[in-house]
Amino acid sequence: MAVGGGLAELAARAREAARTGYWARLVPLFIALAVLTHLPSFARSVWSPDEGYLATQARMLAGGGVLYDTVVDRKPPLLPWLYEAMFGVFGSLSLWPLRVAAIGAHTLTACLLASVARGRWGNRAGAAAGALYLLVSIGLSPEDAQAATFEVFMLPATAAAFWFASRRGWGAAGAATAVALLTKQTGGAVLLPVLFVLGREVRRGRATWAAALPSLLFGFGLPIAVIAVGTGPKNFFFWVVSGSSTYASLDGSWLTMLARMSGNAGILASAALGLLVPLALGFLRRSARRDAWKAAREDADLWVWLGASWLGVITGFHFYGHYYLQLIPPLVLLGVGAVARGAARWKPVAVYSAVASGVFAVLGFAWPNQPLEHAVQVAGTVTRDTTPSETVLVWGMHPEMYWLSDRRPATRYLTAGLLTNYSGGKNPKDVGVQQGVQDSWATFEKEMEKRLPEVVVDDSGSAPYRPADIAPIEQLLQEHYTRVGKDGTAVIYRLRGSASPPQQAASGRTP
């Protein structure tokens, strides 16, 4: 089925939903539940450095920056463009519009999962799948679950790709997969279950490779090709594909990797225990019966989806908590399927999930915010000690300082990680000038030759990218800057010969 056919079916189902009233009752419930579970997201100005990076990128793009040229990151373009569009409509002083959009993304994901479950196991299973997804979606550390970042906006596209494939809408499934990949690279992993479903439909005689595969590949390839051409094929390929080779490696600390992997898996398991227990019981109770294999075959596409999502989690071997969000949709469907087959009763599953979600919501309001307080404090100092026309270099891993201070970055490299390959868990021997993004130091030097920033914030502390270990930064500070103060662990330098401006009012943002 082509893209048009898949969209036509979606429109027909929407009309049918309005007529029967099932979705008219369910969607408002999902919206209310999504708002309730994600209320903590509005409690802070910034939850994570990813939000700060995206917000700073959006301002640079709005100011005439060019993506993958003067504005860079190792990520696809859709979310930076969404941030830019939101800032254009609502202003760039707050991320609340993005938090609302994130709630919308969660609601859409819940609706798609509900539709899949309803088609397999009936109306109750559909309602349960959507509701349980929303309850479990905050089952990680709050900075991972409440932030408006890549995985959140990737999930509706991955769920849509699976939904279309389940209904033989191959072109639309390919297009949805492309949207997922263009939001974050690991979103493309959903192509594996989509291909699995296609192969199963071919074996059952409901589709042919000759008709379906070209439609799938066309739907997948066209959006990627259009955006690659629009942003420049060479730059697009470098920043979205090849430029991440040093970042995604096994060269980090294995102890840190294993601790982060098991810790975040354990947190998510505690939130999803209401689904994991029925899933385990379903295997145990059916282990000696024929329907065990029948159920496994029926859910094979869901298991492939879960496995593909796990590949997305382990890609790069960093195991950050927000990576685990992509496990939740297939996990919810597998658990709902187990309950629908009688492995457990709905009530205890719902009660446990609701209580666990409540605990995570409370944690969202009570979570320690020292990193944000530090960023806000330093940003306030930068705002007071600079004018809007002056530029700033933050040498660290907190690009939100640029956004919070409302000052222009002096470089396209918004974190020290792009110039040194630093990230959490990296061995110090794998961090340095030679490990940075290809040609990044040559570009950085040209930026500094063109215009030196009036203020440099050294936020490296004792990290392996501190100026003492990075010769170009140490030389830059020694030749051109004078230390003028310290704000917590951040050391602030001012360009020699640059007059300090009169103190100004702080930006007014609060943690």
C-alpha cells in the first residue's frame, strides 16, 4: 500500500472513531493523563544539557545560522527546526511550548499504541495500552523522562511506522521511519520490525516483495533525500552519520558503562514491573502448553521491535537514561498482550503502574537541581558582566549557559565534547585535541581569529578536557585573557583590553 493508501485508511479510521465514540472518550483521558504525568516538566527552566543545546541552536538558526555549517551537532535536523519554529511563535525565553509539544508527542504515541492493542486484543486492551504507556513513560530519572528531547519526539514516529506496517501501509511506514530517523538516528531501528512485518505478510500471501518493498523504500528514502539535499549532502552525511564514529565507541570506562546500563534498566524495570510480571507469568504458565508457541509467534513482531529498540539503546555504549524511552512502546504492548491472554488481572497491573507513576511524578518535583542552579548562577554572572553585542565561550558541557545568559556563542561548537570527544564515561586517554570532530580545531581557530569572545567561562573543573590538558585552550587564555572571577567551580576570564560593562539586571530565569 502506498503512502496515500495508508493516509486514506487513517482518515477512514478517524471518521469511524468519531462515529463510534471510542476515541472520543479515550483521547481526552489520554491528554489528561499525559498532562498529569508530565506536570513536573514545567517545574524547571531546563532539565538537561540537551535542552540547552537545542535552545541555543534554535537561537543561532533564528539569527541567520546555517545548520551543519555555522550551527552543528551530531543529530538529525527535525528537533532543532522544531525548537526554532516554537521560538519564532512563542519567543525564546522559555521552553514551556516545547514541554506542551512533548505532551502532545506522548499523547499521540499513546493513541497509536492503543490502536495497535485494540486491533489485537479488543477495546479494553487498547485503552490499557495507551494509559499504561503514559504511566510508564516517566519511569526514569526526571531529567531523562521530563525533558523535551530527541527520544520523546522520536516515539510517535516509531509507533506510527509500526502502526502503518501492521495495516500494510508500506509507503507510510517508510515515511514514518524516516521521520523517526530524522529526529534521532536510533529511531531508524524501527525499520527492522517493519521489514519483519512485511516478510510475514509476504509469507501469508497478503503482500508481495515486488509491490511492497519499493513502496517502503521510497517512503523511507524520499524525506531523507529531500532534507539531505536541503542541508547539503556532504555536511548532512558527516554530522548525522560519519561524524559520530568517535563518539559511538567502546573506548569508554566499562565499569561506568555497566553501572549506567544496569542502573537505568533497573529504574525502568521498577516503573514497568506491573507489565513485566504478567509477561513473565505468561511464559511460565504456558511453558508446557501448545499456545505458548502460538502466542510467541503472534507477538514476534513486538519482540523484534523490542530487540531493535534495545539496539538503539546500546548504540554508542553510553546507556543514558533517556535512551531507554524507546523501549517503552513495545514493552507496553507485550505486557498488555500477556494480561489480555489471562496471565494477570487488569486491576493489580493498573494499580501498581499508577502508584509507581505517582512516585516518579513526585520525584520530578523533588529531584535535586544543583547542576541547574550552577548553570543559572553562572549565566546570571555572564549576563551582568557582558552586553548583548558581546560573545561568550563556555568551555564545558553545559550549553544551557548560553541560552540562560541570552548571549551569543563565539563558536559553533557548543560543548567541549565536540572538540575533545569527551562524554560521560570516556577514559581520559580517549579525550583530547586529536580525538575531536574532524577539522574542528582548524575551524575553531578560524572563529577565534575572526573574533575573540569577550568572556570565557571555564566550566571544566577537574574534567580531562580542562585547559591544562587542552593546549589550544590554555594558550588562548594565557595570550588573550585575564581571570576576573570565579562562580562556584566555573572560572571566568575577560578579554584583555575589553572594558567591563556596567552591571546589568540578571535574565530573570529561575531554576
